[in-house]
Amino acid sequence: MKSLLARLVAAVRGVENAAIALATAVLVLAAGGEIVARIAFDSGISDLDSVLRALVLWIALLGAMIAAREDRHLAVDALSRYARGPWARVLRFVSYGAATAICGLLAWHAFALVRDEFTSGTIAFASVPSWTVQAIMPFAFAVMALRFFVHAFAKPRAQVLPESAPHLHGEDGA
């Protein structure tokens, strides 16, 4: 029987996967429909460009959340690729700690942006307020900060050394 936490994690994973799939499908269909409408009927949908920009923002940040969840995000890990033992853990902790701090700071400032947009009443498109489009930013950065924090304490993944570095594989290069 799955624990409550395992079921919650699985549910969050499913919601994230469904949200990015739905947003991507809407983006592709809407952009394709706009192209057809412009070519075939010499017209288009007003405000669609703004909607598509909003969808790109949401897809990018949902993708970043998923990459952080899977520990498959871009990383500056030149040193950690070759570190072993306790040094690998130290480097992982430092790099993920930095990522946690940066994402936390971004979440904080994104929240301030969304709060300011809420009070200003700016409209993004149609009658959709700008703050609803931007609400993904503080949420996504906070989720990424939490995931990076958890990853900071995880055991480092086994690294595959590049074939171009035989001396690191223990082979005699002389």
C-alpha cells in the first residue's frame, strides 16, 4: 500500500505532466489555427499573439519545474562530473544550495512583480489580468527552490566519464 506522501507526489507529478501537455497542445493548435486563418481567410484571432506568449511562459516554467523534479536540468557541473566520494557530496550540496538560493530569490521577486501587477489592474489580453499570466513565475521558482533543496541532500548520481578522457578511466595514456 502506497503511503500518503507517495500518492501525493504521484498526483503532483500527474498534474504537472498533464498541465504541460495541455498547454503545449493548445499552443500548437492555436498557432496552427492562426496560420491557417491568416493564409486561407486573410484574418486572424485578436489577442492570440498575447495568449501564445503567455503559453510559452507557462510551458517554459512548467518544463523547468519538471526538469528540477527529475534532476535533469541544465547545470554547471564541470568539477562535480569528476569528483568522487565525499567531494562529490560537497560539490553537489554547494551547487544545489546555490540553485536553491537563486530560485528562492527569483520566487521572492516574482511574487513582488505579481503583487504589483495585481494592484495595478493591468490587462494581459481580452479581460485576463496580467497577474494571472505571471502567477506561474513565483510558484515555479518556489517549487524549483524546494526541489533543489531536496536534491542538495541526495546522493550524487553516478557520472559516465567521456570517452575522450581515457586517463580518467584508469587506462594508461603513456
